[in-house]
Amino acid sequence: MRHDVTGHDVLLLINAAAQAVAPLGDAAPGLWRRYLSLIFDGLRPEAAHPLPAPAPDSLTPG
């Protein structure tokens, strides 16, 4: 895994995958797995570029 990825990053990305396919409902119940796989591939260190901003310190707003 990339050295600059935090646990908060992973939680937010998993939520992003779930939210991306939520509108499809029961039409494609396993589609979230596709997007989660794409996210995990992007977390690999090979050919990683520096991230434009730091990870959040907290997942709580404010």
C-alpha cells in the first residue's frame, strides 16, 4: 500500500464506492466490488504520484 495513505483515506474511499453504486439499487447488487477493486488498485505504490492534499485528521465534520 502507498506510504501516504491513512486509515481515514481507506474508510472514505470504501464509502465512496458504496455511494457511487447506491442509485442502482438491486439492479447491480455486486457492482460496488468492481469500484472497490479499482480503488484498491489505485492504492498500490507502483507509479504513485504525490497526493495534492493531506489526509483528514478526523472524519467528524468541523
